[in-house]
Amino acid sequence: MAEKTNTEASNWMVPFGADAMIEMQRPAFTAMAEVNTRLYESIAAANREWTSFVNQRLKEDLAMPQQLAECKSLQDLYRVYAQFFQNACSQYQSGLEQMTKHSQSITETALQTLQSCSGAATRTKH
């Protein structure tokens, strides 16, 4: 008899029931899980690209002193510096373009996922 009283009291305190509340929120939880998964994948791809860029730049930056030490004339020195700065500018421009594309892709993926999930949630309600 005491068990029945406890059950009645808990039902009174949570009129809809915890299961009903969770089921009402399930489409939102599913959508957020999907968005988080795709967002994680996109950020991981951007991080791999960034790491590759930084590694390439470090290799070239660290090779510069050796190249300068091998110069025999002032023209060699100018050539090494010119080549270094041209490569650096080109790589930074390319890297910025890639990061911009990744940022745009991350945003588009998140929006598409939210739209598809909200469409699915709307269809399940009706």
C-alpha cells in the first residue's frame, strides 16, 4: 500500500512523466547529436589542413638559415630571400583560402543538418 502512495505522489509531482518529457525532446536531442557529429568532422578536417600548412611552413622557415649560409654572392642572397618570401606569400594566401572554405563548409553543413533535422521533426509531429 505504501508503494502505491509513493507512485501516486511522484505522478502528481511530474504530471507528464519523465518518459513523455524525454520523448517530446527526442527530435531536438537527435538533431543536436547529428549537428555535433558533423561539426566535429568538419573541424577535424580543418585542423588536419591547418597542421599540414604549419608543418610545411616550419620546414621552409627552418631551412632558410642553411640556404643563406650557402650563398656565395649578394645576388644569391637576394634570390634566396625573394624565393622564400614569394613562397611564403603564396602559401599563406592559399592557406587563408583553404581555411575560409573550411569555415564556409562548416557553416553550411551545420545549417543543412539543422534544416533536415527540423524538417524530420516537423514530419513526425504531423
